[in-house]
Amino acid sequence: MTAALMFESGPLRLLPRPLREPRRAWFAILVGWLLSFGGSVLLSLTAQGLAPQLAKPEFALSGPLMFFLLTVFAPVTETLIMALVLTLLACFIPPTAAVLASALLWGVAHSLQAPIWGLIIWWPFLIFSTLFLVWRQRGIWVGVAVAASAHALHNLGPALIVSKLV
């Protein structure tokens, strides 16, 4: 299969071209990180403004182990789970619907710990899911690597704060 531009119609066509075409992995990761992080910051500020009383996620650990868990373990593990789910979904529904369903599922999963987290996290997972499906055209492990890299970068700033390394 030739790697091609995806999501030329539907709501995901509004995403920047580097996210929808498997041409330059480093650039897709950079754009994916900027878009996922910027979007989640905006959603977080909005959610905090509308419902400041909602519980936020709490992390029991701190230090280098927490940093590792947030920047390496979680992105790789969640991307592998996401890849499996998206691959199955893509067998039965169109790619756009698969990405939207994946983002919704990840939002629900993160809401189990803190409702506000689910409201914020669906956007980054929409980006990560898009990256996976687009780069899966180059190979399943390429898709995993690109999505997990964007996810790791997305978690980097919060991981520094949560782990109390800064």
C-alpha cells in the first residue's frame, strides 16, 4: 500500500497536513505535540474556569520513577493499547470514526480517575490516534513510534511538575 494523505474529508480534514500524511516523522511528531499540548492547555483552562471544584488527577509517586512512568511507560503502554483498539476499529468502521471513537474511549478511561481529566485528555488522544493511523501506512511499529513520541513529548512538561523535578 502506498502511503497517502488521509482524512481528506470529514472533521479531521481540518488537522494540519503534517498530521495527515506520513512524510516527515520528526515534523509530524513536533506538530502533533504542539497541537495536542496546546489544545489540552486550552481545554484545561476552560474546564478550570467553568468547574474549578472538579477533582483533578492525583499521583501518589514523585521523583525520577514518576517522571519515567509519565514520559516513557505511559506513552508506550497506552500507544500499544491504542494501536490494538484502532486496528480493530478500523476493520469495522471508517478511519475518521475510529479516531473519534478512540479519543472518546481514552477520555472515558481517564475520567475514571478524575472527571475533568477525561474532558481534557480526549483532544490529545484524537491527535495521537490520527498519527497512529496515518503512520501505520508505513508499518505498525512506525505508527506506534510516531504516536508514542508525540505522547511522550506531550507528557514531558506535566511530568516535570508532577514528579517534582522542577
